[in-house]
Amino acid sequence: MQLHISPSLRHVTVFPGKGVREFIKVRVGARRVSYRMLFYSLLFFTFLLRFVFVLSTVDSIDGETKCSTLGCLGKRLGPRILGRRLDSAVPEVIFQVLEQPLGNDELKGRRDIPQTLEEFMDEVKNTRLDAKTFALKLREMVTLLEQRTRNAKIQEYLYRHVASSSIPKQLHCLALRLASEHSTNAAARLQLPSPELVPALVDNSYFHFVLASDNVLAAAVVANSLVQNALRPQKFVMHIITDRKTFSPMQAWFSLHPLSPAIIEVKALHHFDWFAKGKVPVMEAMEKDQRVRSQFRGGSSAIVSNNTEKPHIIAAKLQTLSPKYNSVMNHIRIHLPELFPSLNKVVFLDDDIVVQSDLSPLWDIDMNGKVNGAVETCRGEDRFVMSKKLKSYLNFSHPLISENFNPNECAWAYGMNIFDLEAWRKTNISTTYHHWVNENLKSDLSLWQLGTLPPGLIAFHDHVHFIDPFWHMLGLGYQENTSLADAETAGVIHFNGRAKPWLDIAFPQLRPLWAKYINFSDKFIKGCHIRAS
């Protein structure tokens, strides 16, 4: 192909080659300005700009504020003339210095590192620094601040872990006072419920709720909020399951604070015939789990001393040490069919929830043959809370998990669940649960690390019916983005997370939703200095 431009720049002709005379001819319209002059002018300016930018590449940073070379002038004016910026205005030497790793030990004992940005700027202004020295100073200051920020975050997570894992002295006081009352006051040792109401405990025409807790105050709030918001409280039966040590305080509280006309049953695990017969899989799994965790984690001091892991990873590992994950109250829900053999349907409530609406309509929901009615947690306006999928809880880098489950499948929440016990008894859900718990123990907790929800997600796989999110608002215990107005519109709110409403670390703007169901003038509450805020 040949290109021919006429001397007058009026014609441009393209020949395809091989001697063929076929061509494309373009006629350029006349202009007042000479095209020949314009063409040569463009050539001249192209050469000039190239010359300026070649000089700019060899111009180095000499700390001066004024340009002393033509290269410096080209570097400053070139991008402005062309209406663009160079690929990078940062000298290569700065990149080289900043990319070099800096060990933690290199900064120990150093007193010449600027502590703040203001100190750094003062040093830059008062000292004529070349580019390399500037980069070194900057790297040291940023690294030091990163280390301090990381340590502060880890300390915050450690303090929150200690605060959330400990029993507040007010709750300890309440349990002791109620236990003392139980031993000295016959009115605190009433049979719950009274003998004439016992038949209602197995009557499926009632609305049955199950709460497993060793926290008397938390159980009281759940029961009060449930009954106070019920349209037909005379049809509500609450089965409270607790452990041996908490049974006396729990019985004393509900004996002295009846919720008539609702029916309250307080029962310890050892009172259940099924539990007392022999080996209980969940108890055996808990014992193994505790031994594995103690060996695998090495305690909170070993976790926080790790200098390589990110703070949020350390926070997750600290959370695995929470006593609630080794509490039988957290595992017992998987045995509901055995604990309540005469009941067809129950609603299971965690002790960190507050009921704000009548829950009897839950019995009208068609479960379509499914066992577990729950709120899904991968869709919703709050992307921080409602963005949980199976990959959020299970370790899909392990072949046992990746070969059996879909990482992008939507997760669901414990806390407020409708369980169709009649449908449950036709499945192998409980067996599947214990199988996977044992597999996780064999793999040194490498399938998942936190709580009872991961094995629940597996055991109830394909057995879950998603219900309206109105019935269960999550996240009030680990983030404060939820407004008070939004929380008040939910049927049930859940303080899942470390910031439980009975702890000092609770979010103050959300705590009133829980505290309003406590009578702070009660002699036991007042005597243990339990306050609204």
C-alpha cells in the first residue's frame, strides 16, 4: 500500500499496491490558512515537546523550589500544556524505599521518629531532605503508627472478650440473693406450673415457647416481653430450661414474679427423663470440644501475642473462647424432639432477644413440610448484618465442606426459630448434627470455629423455610448502625454479638429496648444495683 500527499496538501491518495491503479482519493477543502505552513508548524512543535520531555527524565529532585533546568520546566509545564498528567509525579526512589519491608524490631527504642503528622511536616520544612531521606522518614512514621493502631485494636478486642465472657457482679449478686431466697422462703419454691395447669404443658392447642438459659435476668426479660405483647397470653406456655446450678434462682424468680395468665415451666436438664437415662451426644461432644479448643488455641494470651495476623482474625479467635460456645444451653436445641416428645410445634427463643409483637401468628405460617422456620441472612437493607452466606461460617478450603455445600447459598439465623417437631422426627437432622460436630473435632476445628450455627446450617440443610424478616431483626449486639426507630418496628430484636444488653459494653441507644421490660424498683433488682443505664 502507498500513500501520496499532493504538494498543496489538497489531495490524499491511497494505492493498494501490486501495480493496481485502484485508489481512494480524498479531496480536502480549501482553507484560508496555508496547510503547508500548518504541517511544518506541527512538525516543529512535536520536536520541541519531545526535546523538553527527554530533558525532564534526567532532571532529579534537588530540593529547590524553583526550576533551574529546561527539563524541570518541561516536567512542570508539559502535563498542563497537554491537559494531562504524567503516569506518576512520585520519584522512583520513593517507591523503592516504601516497598522495602521494615521489621518491628527496627523501630524499638527509636526516639527520632515523628509521632504525629504535624511533627513530620515541621521536620520536612526545617530540614532540606532529599527524596530518599523523605521516604525513609515517612515509612518509619507510618509503620510506627500502624503498629500502635494494631495494638490498640487488639487491646480493644481483648477487653471486649473479657467483658463479654465475665459475669457482671450485679447478675452474680442476683443469682445469690435468689438462691438464698429459694432456701429460706417457701413461696420461692412453688411448683411451676401449678398442678392444675400441668396438662397444658403437653397440649398442642397452646402456643409453646422454649427458652434455654442460665441467666435469670435475661430469661426474665424474654418472658416479660413475650407475655406483655401477647394478644392471648392465657394460651401461651413458656418452657424454661436451665442447668443444675441456676435452677434454684430461676425457680425463685418466676415463683415470686408470676406472669399469669401465661403458663411458665421451669425445669433443669437433669429433670428430663431422656437426659438422665444415659449418654447424651451433645454432652460428649461438648467435653471433646473443650479439650480441643484448649489445646488448639492456647488461651487468649497466645492469641493476642501473634504479631502476624490481622486484628479482625484475632477478634474471631478470641470469640471462639467465649464460654457460651461450650455451654449446654447453646447446644440443647438440637434435642428438642427428645425433650418434648408430646409437642408438635414450638418456637425456640434465645435469651438475648426481646419480643415486641404478638407471636401467635407464627403458628399460622405454612412451613411446606420443612422443619425449621427461620429468617434468611443474605438479603436485606442492612448489608453489614444481612450479607451472610454459608462461606461466612464454613471453611470452604477444606474438601469435606467444599465437596458437599455451595459457598454462596444463603445462611439463616438462630435466635427465633419455629420448629416443626413432628416433621423433625421423620428426619436424621440430630444424627447429622452430631456427625459433623465430631468431624470438626477430628479436624482440629478446621471445618468451622464458632458456635452451634455452622453445624446447624449443615444439619438443617434443605429443611429450612424462610420467614418474613419482620419476625427477627439481628445484629444489635455487634454493630450500632441500627437506629432505634428501625429496631422498634421489628417483631423480635436480637442482641447477638458481644455487646449484650446486660453488659456495660452494650450500645446505649439500643439498651432501652431491653431495659424497659425490667422493674427497677423490684427489691432484688434494686438490691443488686441493677440500673437502666
